[in-house]
Amino acid sequence: MSISSPDTCISHNNNNLPNLSNKSNGMRGNKYNCNNSGTPRTRLERLLRERELRKFNKSLNDGETELSNNDSFSPDSFEAFSWFNDEESLETISANRCSTDGCERQDSRTSRERLLVVANRLPVSAVRRGVDSWHLEISVGGLVSALLGVKEFETRWIGWAGVNVPDEIGQRALIKALAEKRCIPVFLDEEIVHQYYNGYCNNILWPLFHYLGLPQEDRLATTRSFQSQFDAYKKANQMFAEVVKEHYVEGDVVWCHDYHLMFLPKCLKERNRKMKVGWFLHTPFPSSEIHRTLPSRSELLRSVLAADLVGFHTYDYARHFVSACTRILGLEGTPEGVEDQGRLTRVAAFPIGIDSDRFIRALELPQVQDHMKELKERFAGRKVMLGVDRLDMIKGIPQKILAFEKFLEENPNWRDKVVLLQIAVPTRTDVPEYQKLTSQVHEIVGRINGRFGTLTAVPIHHLDRSLDFHALCALYAVTDVALVTSLRDGMNLVSYEFVACQASKKGVLILSEFAGAAQSLGAGAILVNPWNVTEVASSIGYALNMPADEREKRHHHNFVHVTTHTSQEWAATFVSELNDTIVEAQLRTRQIPPPLPIEVAVDRYAKSNNRLLILGFNATLTEPVDTLGRKGSQIKEMEPKLRPDLQEPLRKLCDDPKTTIVVLSGSDRSVLDDNFGDYSMWLAAENGMFLRATKGDWMTTMPENLNMEWVDSVKHVFEYFTERTPRSHFELRETSLIWNYKYADVEFGRLQARDLLQHLWTGPISNASLDVVQGSRSIEVRSVGVTKGAAIDRILGEIVHNKGMKEPIDYVLCIGHFLAKDEDIYTFFEPELPSEVPAPVRSHVTPPVRTSVSKLSTSRSLSREDRLKKHRPMPTIERSKSYHVNTDVFQSRVVDRMSLQEGSSVLDLQGDNYFSCSVARKRSNARYLLRSSDDVVKLLTELTNSWIDSMNTDGSTMEGN
Ligand SMILES: O=P(O)(O)OC[C@H]1O[C@H](O[C@H]2O[C@H](CO)[C@@H](O)[C@H](O)[C@H]2O)[C@H](O)[C@@H](O)[C@@H]1O
Ligand SMILES: O=c1ccn([C@@H]2O[C@H](COP(=O)(O)OP(=O)(O)O)[C@@H](O)[C@H]2O)c(=O)[nH]1
């Protein structure tokens, strides 16, 4: 048995790779240089090399930074963030950009890569102090904290300053103030902010992505406002795109962030296809079952897919996203990402981190030490438990407080020995849900403090405010147990920050299993289900009583993770992978055949005398395939139908006496009869095993001793899988069986296909003389050697003889959506065979039956001329049960060069009169590509027109074919 897969291997040409050679960076070769030349060939080799380079550069930079920065570090101010305070302002940059002949150029003084970070929120919020005066404050939130730690790039941040600035004077002053911080504002008016930010982002996407569902109340009003909010969302995204466009310099990396900007990648790519665009989601991406409830589900997915690289915090989120694209959009999910028409959007997990050094060093600062002293005194004799969250329903604050209440209830001895400090930073205060949450939390805290408080102490200290960096670090450092009970959380950086500040205390982290951080800190933390109040309460007890050595071990594990997986690493890895995705895409593009030059093909057609058109059927002459096929009558769609708009051009071409048309398909005879019975052409069914001129009877080209003993066993297996895979079906043909799962659940279908293949490869029929051919959503089993390329010489022989051709064929157009296995038809007509003939597919023990198929094996090693001179007698004919097969006629049709004038060959393709075209399959050995059967319509219509024109010019008469 032999197996072929639909994917062909990409061979990489390294010439255009960025220069990372050892010579240029001064690094010596190492174990990752997996090939002799030292030039990375695969994606992984390139990424490993890139990583090493980064480490190498970092070690150089660290040396320098330590020498120059040691004394001046001031973590609680803008100065802490290196990219915030570059001497050069944005104004200087834009002046540079526009100076010479209006051309934009990259700033020559910087060697670092330019990174445009585009996020809804700027890292600073602006507070107006006067008509043209602004005060800037650092915004609170994980995204800001993480990105401020990124130092490797020449970064600009584009976003909303969190304030409405309707007047021009105010806008100009703010642009200037922000430019000093390398920030560029996007001005959103109040109405847009209301509809886009409060509405679509925070009332629809945010709860949905955190598994809280779509808004339930007043369905009609929701539906109405849904549309206007989505419109505002798109409009806001376009406004972001405008600002990016204004500041973009060729070569910049544009990194879009979060659910606010899912529409942005599409807007950017529409404006500039070459822009390097990445998109990263900071929240969870929910299961496709949740995402599919969103009315704009497809549009958002498609927009995100316009990016080159799409990143998530965890593998689970990435998996959900790919699954949504396969299930909702019907696209192909691969381990690399999502494929659409040969274009790959890479999807991967990039867990964020923090700038751990910043926290560790802050603990040494006198003001932090003072804070710590104060806190220790204030809570002397009590264990400190800490919660730090934005006051958001995803953070599970009520659940946390209720669990603490339960703990106190069950452990009276702890009541005066423990205190819970809850910092609840107000957020999205204009959204009613958030307002409700605030009152709810206040009420619970009040009740518990009333219940367990004394005249001198309360068990819960709840603060509705944010703390400055120093106060926060001090608080982290004095804490015994940190309590993170998010119901869902993209990552949760508070848990990382706590660990970074615990080098001496080695406190315990209780962490929700629904926070992304549980993936990385799960081994050191106590994981809890925040909905299970009893479990959280007992975990509090466990944490407070944990022996020192266990605390140490757990802490060590987490500390190593937090200090190695930093925000710098995160950003550098993402950008490096984004750059590599572009390289990979270029390599892929080079494999894609160029579009068919239709004018040339038509011109050559008009100038030739004896033309052969070989046309595939499925997805070539039928409507483009709808992968999902969910709507409409599926049964009808299972039977392929000739496109109505092809009927006329095809009929006219068939009437051209100088043209011979063969429809060569995997379909069986009845399908071809139904669709083409009325045309004057040749039909080759079942990959060429049956042949018929529409005026005559079916003949078979099946080799006499073709081994078909396997059919019953395979049928049995296919029946089994069809029964167990809803919406799959199988077709039994004379020489092949096909199991098709196009309409089945994508993921289940794929799993079943894997099982089926496994069985075919290793089960009882693995030694049978058959070929297993994988389609994108089908598995076909054929007799060994049954391919379109193998059949074409026999078909050609019969046609030449039957038509009594006197002149050689001087034009061949061969177009089809053929499986890789059948692409041997394209190579058949090539004047010279490619130097690297694709390696033979895996071959099993039983030798193939060598009849007519062996002719191809022989002929493949010969030149086209020789191949065509080497026609052998046709095989013995079998009589089909359901069809009349005219054996006599076929047996006599032995064609060789003697059919033509002495010495001439059947084919004479002068110059480039051979056009092989793959329809919609970008990985192909064909010379050219047609995007879809729409292009086939265009091509055949133009061929028809050219023939009609030539008849009108030279007055030729139409004869039968
Ligand atoms: O800007 P806001 O609307 O006030 O919200 C603050 C931020 O909240 C979200 O943060 C998320 O990003 C963190 C870092 O990746 C992650 O640890 C956390 O789990 C997420 O919730 C939001 O995604 C940001 O866009 C907001 O700025
Ligand atoms: O008073 C506060 C409370 C929190 N944070 C910061 O807010 C971020 C919260 O990030 P996280 O990932 O935990 O959740 P998010 O708020 O982004 O959902 C952390 O970096 C905290 O240091 C802060 O600066 N001041």
C-alpha cells in the first residue's frame, strides 16, 4: 500500500533570509545549526538562531546598562521605562520622516527595530489642567504593566488617552505632551467611546470572552444597540488605522493589542499588504461554542486572520481560536495556525510576563522599605492575606470574600490572627454592570466586618482605589498569602508581581485555575476553583498553616518562572516570530505558481491548429466549493453540477474542429454522462479508467489484471466509519472507494479520518495492493497506480487514433483542482521532466500490478518525445456490468507515431504552448494558478470569443468535432 498526503513539502531557498550567519554576528556555530552550511532552513531552526542572537545581544547590553544605569534607577516614575524618555520626541521623528523629497525614511540614528504598539489605552491617562495644559498619569492594568517593561525596541505607542478632547488647541497640546512620552493619541469622541468602549468592548466582548455570555436583558434593545455598537467598534478601529498609517514607516512592526482592536489587522492590511501586523489577545479566547453566539462572529475572526501572527497567553486560548476558525469559517486549522486559500495566519501561545527586575530592585528602595515597616507594625501579630484586582466581575471578588467569610466561620481561632487586604481598583465605571458590582462588594464586606469585626480591628480592609508602585511592592512583600480568585482571567499579572516580591518571605499563592497564570504558576501555587467557596476556604487554611520548607519549594518554582519569563522576553519572542512569519510567508509564496496569463494563453490558442484541452470537473467546472456547506440542501450539493455559466462557452469550444476537449475526472461515468452527455467531447471517468467520446460507448482502460480483491474489505471499513461519523458518506466506484467527511463536524471528521488511515496503514489490509490518497476532507482508496497522469497516455493514444489526427497536437491546456497524487498529469506534458521528480510515496510489501501503469513508470524517465513514441498496445478490456463497453473498438485503438506522418510525433508543443493550471490549489506542480472556477469561466469564455473572432475573420466553417 502506498500513502500520499495532500501537503507537499516546502523546500526553502535561503537566499532572502535575514542575514543571521555566524560571520555577521560574531557567534560561533552550535548545536542548533542543524545543517552544514549553518544557515537555518526550517522555521524552528530560524527561531532558535534568533533566540540565541537575542541572548547574545542582551548579554552585551546588560553589561552596558549596568555600568550606566545602576545609580539612577527610579522605578516609580516614567523614568523607569526606558523607551518612554528617549531624547528624541515624536515631533523630531515626524520632521525627519518628511524632510527629504517627501519620502519617509527610517530614523538613521537608531539601530533598534521600530515597534508601533497599538492598544486601546495609552500607558498614560491624560488629565486636563488648562486650555493647553495636560497632566499625564500612568494607566493601571496588566497590559500597560507588561508593555512598559519592553526595552528592546524603538517603541511608539498609539492609543486613546482616556479623555475626550473636542477642541483643536487641547488636541495639539496633548499631542505635544504625549510626544515626549513617545505616545500618539487617537481622539475618540464621547459618543464613540460610549458605543465602542463601554458598549461593544466592555459590555459585549469582555463578558463573552470571559464566559459570562452576551447581555441577556431586554433582548430587542440589545439587538438594536448591538448593531450600532458594532458599527462604532468598526469606526473606532478605522480611526486607529488612520493614525497608524500616518506614523508608519516602511519596515515597522505593528503590534495590535486586545479585543478592542480585532478589526484593526484587516483595516491595516487593506491599506498596506506589506505591513508586518501582529495581533495579541490579553483576555481568554473562549471555546468556539461561546464565540459562535456572537452575531459578528465571522467578521471579527476574518479581520483578525488578516494579521500575520496571532498570539494568545495560553495554548488553550490559541486552540479555541483555531477551532472557531475551522468550525465557524470552515477554514483549515493546522498545527501552525489557520490556512485560507494557501495563506497561513500563524497562531501561537506567547505567555506574557512582568519586568521582574523592576519589582525586585524596588524592594531595596528606602521608600518601599519604609512602607513595609509601617505595614508590618500596623498588622503585627496577624497574617496578611492580599487581593489586588481591578473591580471587575471576572476577578471573582465577591467569591473571594465569601470564601474568606467561610474560613473565619469555620476557624474561630484565626479570627483575630488574620486580615484580608483587598485593593479593588475602580474600572470602567460608566458601565452599569461595574456599578452594580461595586455596591454588591461593599455590601458583602460591610456584612462580614460587622459580623467578625471588633472595636479595634476588622477582618477585611477594602480599598476602592489604586496604589502607587512603591506602596504596591511593599504590600506584596509583607503578604503571607495572596488570593487570586478570577472566574476567568487572560493571565493575571498580580500573581507574578506577588511572586517577584516574595524572595525573602516566601509566601503562598492561592490561584484560580481559570487564570492563564495557572498554566505557568500552577505547580507552585495552590490551585482552586473560585466557584467552590468551600474549597477556597479550606485552601486558605492550608496556606496559612503551610510549613516553611513546602512554602520555600513552591515559591522557588514560581520565582524561577517569573524571573525568566519576563515581559521583555515575551515581546521579543512575539516580534521575532512575527518577523519570521513574514520570511516563512515569502518562502511559501515562492512555491505558489504565478497566475495564468490569460491573454497569452488565448493568443497562443488562436494561433495553433490542433489543440487539446484537458479539464478537471470538481471545483474546476463546478461552483467553488463551500467548505462548510451548512445551509441549503446538502444532498444536492453532493452531486457535482456543471456551472450554468460554463455551458455556452463549453458548447462552442466543443464545436471548434481544431479543438479536442477531454473532461478528466475522478467522478464515475454516470456523473459525467449527466453533465456532459450532450456535448461533443471526450469523457474520462474514474481518473481515466473509463473513456468515451460522447458520440460513442464507454471503453475501459483498466488493466486486465488490475487487482480489485481489496474492495470488499475497504468497503467494510468505510461503512463502519460512515455509520459512526454523522454527515459523512462514501462512494463506491469501479476502481476506487472514497470516504468523504466534508459535511461532518470538522474536528470529529479529522479524528475519524486519522483513525481510518491508521487502520488502513497498519490493519489487516495494509498489505493489499492499493493506494491511499488523502484529500482535504476525504480519503480515497484506489488500485495501485491509478492516477490521471498514468491514464493520459492511453487516453491520448485513443483520441489521436480515433480522430485520425494527421497533424501533431500543438497546444495543450490542462486545468484542474487535482489531488497531489494526480498532478502527474501536469508533468506528463512537460518538455523536460523536473530534475527532482517527487519522491515515490510510501510503498508497501505487495508489488503493484504492472500492466499499463508500468508504461508511465517507464515513460517518466524519458523525454516527452520519447514517451510519446513509446505507446504500447492497450490493455485487455473488461466488460462493465452497468455499461456497455465496446472492447473491439478500444483494442484496435493503438496509437503510435505511425498514426501521424512518418517521423512526426503526436505532440509538438512549440515554445510554451503548454499551459498547466491548478485551480485554487496553491501548492501545486502546475505552471500556473487560477484562483477559482470563476477564473475558469473567464478563460473558457475568452477562448470561445477568440475562436469566434477568428472564424469571422477567416470565414472558417464549423464542423463537428
Ligand atoms: O483599560 P481598562 O479597560 O481599564 O482595563 C485594563 C486592562 O484590562 C485587561 O487586562 C488583561 O491583560 C493582562 C495582561 O496581558 C492580563 O494579565 C489580564 O488577565 C487581562 O485581563 C485588558 O485586556 C486590557 O486591555 C485593559 O487595558
Ligand atoms: O493599585 C494598583 C493595582 C494594580 N495595579 C497593576 O494593575 C495590573 C493588573 O494586571 P492583571 O494582569 O493582574 O489584571 P488586569 O487588570 O489587566 O485584568 C498589575 O500590573 C498591577 O501592578 C496597579 O498598578 N496599581
